Amino acid sequence: MITRSVSALSQALAAREISSVELTQLYLDRIARLNPALNAFITVDSAKSLAQARAADEFRASGTVAGPLTGIPLAQKDIFCTKGWLTTCGSKMLGNFVSPYDATVIERFNAAGAVILGKTNMDEFAMGSSNETSYYGAVKNPWDLTCVPGGSSGGSAAAVAALLAPAATGTDTGGSIRQPAALCNLTGLKPTYGVVSRYGMIAFASSLDQAGPMGRSAEDCALLLNTMAGFDERDSTSLDRPTEDYSAQLAAPAGGRPLAGLKIGLPKEFFGATERSGCSPEVLQLVEAAITEYRKLGAETVEISLPNMKLSVPAYYVIAPAEASSNLSRFDGVRYGYRAPDYDDLNDMYAKSRAQGFGAEVKRRILIGTYVLSHGYYDAYYLQAQRIRRLIANDFVAAFKQCDVIMGPTSPSTAFKLGEKSSDPVLMYLSDIYTIAVNLAGLPGMSIPCGFANSLPAGLQLIGDYFAEARLLNVAHRYQQATDWHLQCPPGLG
Ligand code: GLN
């Protein structure tokens, strides 16, 4: 049962082959058995999950037409405010925070009848690429327990890869859905900025943050996105567009080769034609093999250029910390969250609460952000980074005049060892060299499994034009119909 896709589980529930309570219990038992070694969940509350499952079963028994997610257990990243649940965002700062309300994403899953299996571990305030900055400890990669699962949605990735949940949510500010998906052999989608509401999703860098699904296939991601996407008046950057049925758009058009006419853009900056692409040869080889498969399916490839790509990491590490320093100013020990036990006066209480409540990476970002926004440096750093951001977005606009989808690696390497990069922040920041530009431009991006190097999974990145989620899912789905990389499970866990 646990190796089935969300859509297959949905059919099993509809056919009364299993009840939601039984299915939820199956996953809870697995979590109890395997989570101690993986540390993928921060909070599990069986009673709450089973109550939701029972409600889903009753709903179905009442004869009401159930939706595809009714009774489906899902893991939720601990960045989403979840009513009555501890919502820590991976930080000591929120170690005692029980949310009084639901994020829109949670509200939508609840309305769809989905069951919350637990809250997944993550890098502190989503800052990281390895899930090692979590106050609740590092997450282990189910493919190799000595390796990182990627970050910041590392708990969600490990949970789904180890079959502790059929699918999960993630958030992606600079790559945090796509990179852990790549490192754990999952399919993950970061939608166009504004497609999924950010209301109740704890803010890291508001102009970049976007939530999306992580699952074992494009088909499952489409199913989750159908529930997640949609206008929300409580998020001022939410886009009011007609709703789409992403699942319905997965099917290949009849006749001809499945992807005939699709133009795939291959950025020369990714493939090392003119510059060092920074990608490991093994990963590049797998990505190239995936592109060969796409050609077999009927797609054409064109070389494109994203000339300002190399500036994306430096621009991001000005803009994201600037926004974070502002967003994190609300954690002051007064209203909610951690408060230092001993202090002299109000200022001392602020200082000690923040000094004790935040970890090293979060403090580093707050310092950088405050610096680049300060008088005298604002023009030189923040404004300059915003100009670069525009140039990067323009590169993509030009590229999409030549192609329908851009492809390349998701991450420059497969999963690295725990501790390998934690003492070198810049090396860690370079893990997102292929993903960050997509957030800066606000575009949708996906990662799909494309093979293994030394028994560790690698990801193929698909980048689409604005609002091309349906196309990305469709292009990913057709590859997954022709290949079985995405069906591989970590040894001993399948
Ligand atoms: N690794 C990047 C960072 O640390 C991106 C994180 C994210 O997407 N949340 O900022």
C-alpha cells in the first residue's frame, strides 16, 4: 500500500479497499519505526491525525461525493501555521508556538479532506540547503544516512522518499523544494510567484517565497497543486486568475510522438560550453541522458543563453537576507515565541531573546540584511542587487521567445555528506546555483528524478514561463511514463 501513488491511494479509499484511519495508522506506524533514524518530523500527533482520518471516513460514508484528497494523509512543512499544532519553523525561537490559525495552504488541504500526518523538519526559517541549520537536528537522507537530504524542505523530502508519507508540502525561496527533491529522488514543483497563497506561511524573503508540492510523481504533484493553488485576498501578492485543473492537463494529446514540437532550451551556462558550469560530470551525464530521452519522445532542443545567471547567487544573498532581516524583526520575545528567562530591561530582553532564540545561520542573514539596507550601503548593495534581478528576469523573457521549457541540472551534485559544507557558508550557498535565478524571476520550476550516480539520485530541472505549471507537469509526466527513475525507492525501504 505505501508504495502507491496519491492517485492510487485515492482510488483505494474510494473503492473501500482501505479506510483513511487504516491508511493513516499505516503511515504513523512507519513514522514511529523509521523517523528516529531520519529525523524527518518535528511534530507527530497521532490523535489529531486519526481524528481527521475518522472525519474523512465519516464524510465518505455519509454518501457525500468525496474529492481526490479526502482521507489522504500528507506531511506538512513546519513553516505553515497549523491551528492547534506546534509550528516551529525549525527554530528555537518558535519552539513553544502553537498556531491559533491555519495557513491558507493548510486550510485548503483541510477543506479537501486531507489528513495532516505531522509537521516536517526544515532548516531554521528555511535558511539552508542541507537541513543542518534546524534547531531540531539534521535530517538524514533515506538513500544514505550519512548524507544530507537537501534543504530547506529536507524533512518533507526525507519523509516522502522513505515512504513515511505519500506526498508533502515544501516552500522554495531559492531552491528549497527542487534541491531536496533532486537529492531524495522526488518530484517537486515551485509554482509561479503568486499562484499559491503565502498567508500563514512563515515569511523568509517575501518576494521570493513560494509553496509547492513534493511527491513521487508529476501526477501526484498536479493533484496537490489543484488544492494548493488559487487566489487568496489575505495575501496581497496572490494572483486572481482562473483556476486550472493541473491533473486534467497531464494527458498527452492524441496522435504522433508524445512531445512532438516541444522546444527545450538548453542554457549554455548550465552545460559548460563557454564557462565552467560547476556541475559534477556524473550529474551532467544523467541530465544529458534525460534530454536524449526527451528527444526520443519527440522534443527538439535549442541552445539558449542566460548571460546574467552567474550573478544570481550574489544578488540573492543580498535580497533574501535584506527581506529576512525585516521579516524576522517581529520575533522580539514580546508577542510570541521564545523569551530569555533573565534580562535587565526591555532592550536587554529583546537582545537576549534574539541572541538565544536564533541559530548561527539566521543571525548571519540578519546581519547581512541589516548591513545591505543601512544608510550608505543601500545603493551599493540592495539597489544594485535589484537591478541584477531585473536583468536575470529579462534573460528568461528573451529565452522563452526561443523555447517552451528550459532544462538543466537541479543541483550541481548528488547528496553531500552531513557536515561536509556546514563550516563554509559560501560553498553551501552554491548548492542553489541552478535554482535561485528562477525565484528571482518569479518563474515556475520543477525537479524530477533522472537517474543515479554512485547509488545517489540526481534531478533534472525544468523551468517554465510564467504560469506554465500545467505545461511543466505535463512535460514531466510524459518523461515519467517513459522512464522509471521516479519509482525507485531507497534500499530496504520500498
Ligand atoms: N538555500 C537557499 C537559502 O539558504 C534557499 C532556501 C530556500 O529556498 N528556502 O537561502
